[in-house]
Amino acid sequence: MITLTERQSLILKAIVRDYTEGGNPVGSKSLVQELPMKVSSATIRNEMARLEDLGLIVKTHLSSGRIPSIKGYRYYVDHILKPEKVDGQDLKVIQHSLGGEFHKIDEIVAQSADILSQLTSYTTFTLRPELKDSRLSGFRLVPLGNHQVMAILVTNNGDVENQTFTIPNDLTGDELEPVVRFIDDQLIGLPLQDVLRKLQKEIPLKLAKYLQDPDGFLDIFGSVLSKAASERFYVGGKLNLFNYTNQQNPKELQSLYSLLDQTDSLANVIGPPGQHIQVRIGNEITNDLLKDYSLITATYDVDRHGKGMIAILGPTAMPYSRMIGLMGAFQRELARKLLDYYRYFDE
Amino acid sequence: MITLTERQSLILKAIVRDYTEGGNPVGSKSLVQELPMKVSSATIRNEMARLEDLGLIVKTHLSSGRIPSIKGYRYYVDHILKPEKVDGQDLKVIQHSLGGEFHKIDEIVAQSADILSQLTSYTTFTLRPELKDSRLSGFRLVPLGNHQVMAILVTNNGDVENQTFTIPNDLTGDELEPVVRFIDDQLIGLPLQDVLRKLQKEIPLKLAKYLQDPDGFLDIFGSVLSKAASERFYVGGKLNLFNYTNQQNPKELQSLYSLLDQTDSLANVIGPPGQHIQVRIGNEITNDLLKDYSLITATYDVDRHGKGMIAILGPTAMPYSRMIGLMGAFQRELARKLLDYYRYFDE
DNA sequence: ATTAGCACTCTTATCATCAGAGTGCTAATG
DNA sequence: CATTAGCACTCTGATGATAAGAGTGCTAAT
């Protein structure tokens, strides 16, 4: 366990701040002016040598200034940093952007990714509240004529999912009615997970009484059901990658960029909702492509409607203090907005 | 009007091919070996000087080899190139990818952009057949409970558009029925454009007889209607940009990349459906960001269901011959597939 | 414990040099 | 007259030398 003296701590803090803002290695002379106490550059050099021994800062070459190591950022984040109070202007932007009218949870969560990316100039990820407690609350089959039927599924959270299918011969509403009633009788009120399970086993058998050829219908129902039960993951500010990357190699840039389209890989990296706010720096991120970046994740809690996540991806040299303050504020605002939204469907 | 001798034509062709394949300026010595006739490098140099006077090829510096100018590519495309017969393997890929079952036109057209980008390694655009002749063939309002209603709109082409709305107080199907019947009576069978027009004028007045507060409903109907009437534009292989760009500047790359997300700007560049296959090279493209690239557009024709477009964006140094062959084949296959699809709704 | 001073290291920019590739021109050739 | 061999000339790109600037580590003095 590393313990730093007051002065060492101040020096590390100054190095992190300087490097984060200016992007250049920090030398002893420039630190003289920035530190609150009056010391010479030689003293600072001595202290820096100790910090280097501890592995908190490194040189880029033998006689260069120092930059924080991953361990240094870690120490800074864990022991030195204080979350910055969120800027009043930023808070207004958040509240205003979330204040509009939305028709879907997913719209809110997707928009959150965009706002957050605008505020930070980084890339952001948002995950809607977990669906594990979602229950099936309605199912409809709407014949549209022209060999087409739309299947609509509603959950108790107000989520609506639909899909249109082409069928061989036109059906009327009357023919579909017994099927819908069967679903209503047997499955309404069950968690989606249970419905998915039953779909594999009992339902096909029972349904055979109502329909001669249940396969087609089962495909339709299964398809729209799994659409509703899948996790939804949103990415904001993909293009911002170009602002904060120091990757020059176009090949690397491309694979990095395409990672941002692989929502399943990313969902793994972000991990399941946890506690509060987490900072992962450099190789602490479980994806080699991101080993030169930092990831801040925050879990927001919408009571019994589950937990969701927001995250930002940026350079290791990011203004952690401001970012963490911002995440905290966003987390609260988003949770509030969603609670508000759900209130409709709770009555 | 430029006319080239047989030999000059062969030299230009060889320069285009060499540069397209190798990416390096082409010198007189390397051409000696590639030309079918037996001439010395000095002769070729003389011919090249003439081609340069005509503005068909240029030097990158005083003593470099030559590369085709935009005018040179133009001449090559217009007078020399023969469309390459499409590779059997490629044709199979196209037919197989379009062979599956689709539930929507837009799925087919979107998938086309992806296939084409895979086959070419470039960026591709597709535009669904024009909707100007689309007519309204059905409208539904489905109450979902929980303050939600889904509006569904169907056109005679089988296109289905829907949107879910949150409403202040729950309505039953009975209350919505007169509205739906009103729409059915007054608007079914009309072109979407006419419906849009009427929505501005007569409808609000007439509707007042059925509903106390028609504004909410008009918003809903208008929203889903304009969704159905809007042009749909798909982009494939955005990431391929990194393969063929020679842009190094990250700022430029970023604005180029973000252009690929602005479907309306792009739709303008691609232009309305025209005749056959068109090649636009460098500054012939009406967008300054694309002045170092080439665009090949092709119009496909689905009889009375209108015309759509496919396009590929690549470097000016692209294998035009192969690309044009490919576009021709794709154009035919796509038109066939869509005719097939529409046959359902024509009965 | 702190500091001044200095030798040392490494980066970065600038400049000269040189081989390689290609051209244009001239004079010779069929 | 078209073609060709030969040669001087130009430009690129790689390599290496040089010098200024920034920063360090160490020593000796305070």
C-alpha cells in the first residue's frame, strides 16, 4: 500500500492536471510555479525521482519530463481527486435535453448517449434498465391485408415491440383471435424470460389445438419476443474518437472504430450494472484495443424497474475530476426522468 | 473533341490500369514491357508528352512518372473502357444474398448496400424505388393499454409504417373507430402526396365533426404519414473509407466520415434516378469534400413501381471496368428481386 | 533537508548529401 | 519522317551530421 507525503501528493496532482490539460510531459521547472509552496526545481526533481521509484510517474525517454503512469492515474483517482461540482450550464443542458416528451424508454436512453457525448467530447455508451423483471402485458396480431400481419408485444414497463410478417394466404382477424386469446390466457403477466422458456416447451403442444400449423406463428411470436427481451445498447459520439485518439495508424483506427459498432463486445466491456461510479484506466479495461484509453462507468437505479448504465470512453489523460462530477449528475437526472416516465404505467 | 491514335489510346489505357493497380506514377520504361507492340521507351516518352499536352495525364513533379488526370479518367471511361463481365463468384454472392426472404422493401434495399460494399471494398449507397406513386391502402389505430396507441399505415406497395404514442387518457377501440372509418372513407386509395396536402387543408375541418380535439390525432397521423412518404437512403461499408482514402489529416477524415451520416446531403449528390450507369470523377461530383473520389451511380427500374438507385464511392483510381460490370449485374438482380417482391401486392 | 550548478541525455528541426527513377532534348538511324 | 540511343537535368526520399532546447541526475555547498 502506497502512502504519499502531502507534498508528493500535491506534485502528483499537479503533474496529472498539467499533463491532462496540456498533453506534454511535465518538467520540474514548470512545476515550481504551480505548486502552492515555495521550493526549488531541484527539490521537486528529488521528489519526482521518488514518485518514479513508486511507479506513479514515468519518463518518455531518459531525460524527458514525466507523465503519469496507469498506476499514477489510479492513485490519483483513488486518493487525490475530488469530484468537481457540475457546471451550472452543463446541468441545464442535461435537464433541458431530458425534459422533452418521449414515447419510448429507448429514445430517452439513446438520447442520453448523445447528450453525454456532446458534453464530454468523448464517446459514450448507455444501457437501458435491465429487462429481467419485464413482464408480458399484451399481445396483438393485426392483419394488414396484402398478405401481411403485424405482431405487437407490450410489456408492463410500457415497452412496445413490433414486427411485420408476410404470410402465404390472407387471414382475417377472426382466424387469429383464438391464438391471441390463447396467448392472453396463458402468458400475460409472466416475466419475458419465463415466456421465452415456455416457448421452447409447453406452448407448441398446447397451441396445436388451436392451429393446424403452429410453426409459422411460433416463429413470429418468438421473433418479436426476443426482440423485446434483448438488451439495448447505445453509442454516442462515435466520431469524437478522432478528437481524443492519438492513434495514427489507419488500420488500427479502423479496427478501433469498428469496435464501436460491435455492441455485444462493448456490452461485455462495460460489464453488468454495479455500484456507483467506476473508473477503469488503460489495461484495466478488458479489451486490448482499449488499453490506451480510460473508461468511466456509472450505474443508475430506477427502483424496482432495474438498473441501467452510462459510460464514457476517453483518453487516459482525461479530466477525471470534471468527468466524474458530470457522470454523477447525469446519473441522477436520468434516474429521475425514467422514474417519471414509468409512473405512467404503474397505476 | 479529343481523338487519340490507336497507340496513344493503348498507352493511356496501360497507364490507367497500372496506376489503378499499383498506385504509383507510371514511367516510360515500365510501359515498354506492358504494351503489345515493340517500341522503345523514348517513343513512349514522346507519346506521353502529347498525352500530357492534351491534359489527359499529369506529372506529380517535374521528373516523375505520369498519372491520369481527371480528364484522362474521363476519356478512359468514355472511349476506352469495356465493362468487364461480372465474375461468376460475385454473381453467386449477389444472387444468394438477395435470395432470402424479406419482409420489407427497405430490408432488401439496405442489405443491397451491404453486399455491394463487401464486393467492392468501397462505400455504397442505395435508394429505394421512388414513392411518388405510393397510395394509402390502410390505416389502423391499435390501443395498447397503458396510455399507449399504435398508429399503423399501409401503402399499396406493401410498405408498413408505424409509430407508438403516449396519450393522456386511455381510449378504447370503440372511441377510435369513427376516426379510422373517416380516414378509410376519405383517403384510402389516394397517393401519399395528396394525403399530405389534404392534411394541411380539408381534413382538420371535416375531422372536427368526429373529435372534440383533433389536433392530437392530426399530429399522430401526420407523423406516421411523413415517415412513410420520406425517401429512404442507405449507406454500406462506411468503414471501407479507411481503405481507399489517401487523406491523412484526421480533421478532414472526420468531416468526410460525418458526411456519410448526412443522408440528405448525400441524396443530393447521388441525384435523382436517371438513365443507366453514370460515372462521376473527382470534381465532377457536386460536393467539395468528395473532389478526390469517384462516384458510380446506376438507376434500377421496377416497372410502374418506380426507379431506385445504387451507387458506389471509391478513389478516382478505381478499377472502373470491373466496377461498371458489377453495377450492371447488381442493377439487374435487384430489379428482378423487387419485381418478384411486388408481385405479392399486385394481385 | 534544501538548493545551486553543471555535465549529460534525448528530442526535434534543419541542412547537406546521394542514389534512384524519370524526363526532355539532341543527334543519329532506317 | 518516325524511331531510337544517349545524356544532362530534375525531383524524391532516405541517411546522416549538427545544433538548440528541455530536462534530468548528481555533487557539493548551505
